[in-house]
Amino acid sequence: MCVPAREAHSIPRLAGAPGHVEIAGSNAAAKLVADVAAVKTDTCLALMVGYEGAPAPLLPFDGATLRGSDEIAWVALDSAKPGRARPDGAQCIVALAAPALSAKLAPRAADGSLPPQTPEMLAALAPVLHDALRRALAAAGVQLPEPAYIQAHRWGSAFPSQPVGSTCLRADAARLAACGDFCLGGGVEGAVISARAAADAIRQHFES
């Protein structure tokens, strides 16, 4: 939604990134944009591992949070999701590194920026993350076979480290509302609650 412009403001910080929005508006709009831009986020490294010819299922669960690991935070048997099963029986595991390991392997520069996500960088990260995954699952009594494919990915702004603490951000004078997991915390539940609050705010503008 846009209002008559004095200057343009951008959400998020990276122009050209998915979800990038140009907002034209008043000082109220500028305040909302500044509040969104001030949200601090944590980097998360993700790993996808593919297996061929392995007994199914590879994991004794579809998805799990690994609370006892300081390397891997979450693991899912992606091929167990509805519609993801392959006719050739190949299986896929997706894992998210714990915040400490992600910060160690993908450090930010002093200005908060991240280096380019190059194929070479991801190729170097993949075996390190794979070793961490195998250690974490071995500690839980799960042994993995040798994979046919591994791929790492850096999620630069994965989770809000300091949520704003309200269900949504509002700029009533500009008739704007912003929502996302950055409001109440990472996770789809927080994002849904925030989206409903923002929808209610917009509805109130139309009804007023």
C-alpha cells in the first residue's frame, strides 16, 4: 500500500531481494520502515543430504528439534513430507545448524554484512555441516549411510534474534501495517498471528 510520497523507503534492506518493497509515504511510513530495518536477525546454515538405495525410513522421526546438540538445531526427513516421496526410493534429509555453529562458520563483517554466497563457499561448508549432522544423530543412536548428494545453503536473515514484541507494526497515519515472524519471534505460528493482526489493522482502516 502506498500513500502520496515525499520520499521512498525500502523493506527489507537489500534491493532486489525476494520480498523487497518500496514504500512511498510520510514520516509515519518512514518510522515503520526504520522499525522493521532495526530488527536484528541471526544467520542459519542449512544442509540437504540425498541418499540412494538406503533402507526406508532413514530416520525414526519425520522432524525433530535436537536439544542436546550444540551443532544441529533441527532435522527433518524431507522425503517423508506429503508429495515428496520419489518413485526410485531416494530419500532426503534437511538439517539446520545451531545458531552458534552458524555464526562460527558464516561470520559477519564488522558492519554486519555477509560475504557473497558463492558455490565455492557452499561447497566448503557442506562436508563440515554433514559431519556435524552425523555426530548429532549418532549421539541420538541414529547412524546414517554415505550420501549420494550434499548441498549447503546460507540463510542470511533466518530468524529474528530480537523480536519487536508486538503482534504487528502499524503506521496508522500512513495506513500501513507490517507483519512477520520478526514481531513475535521465529516460527510459522508467530508469523500467522502477526499476519492476522496486520489484516485486522488494514480492515480497520477500510472501515473507518
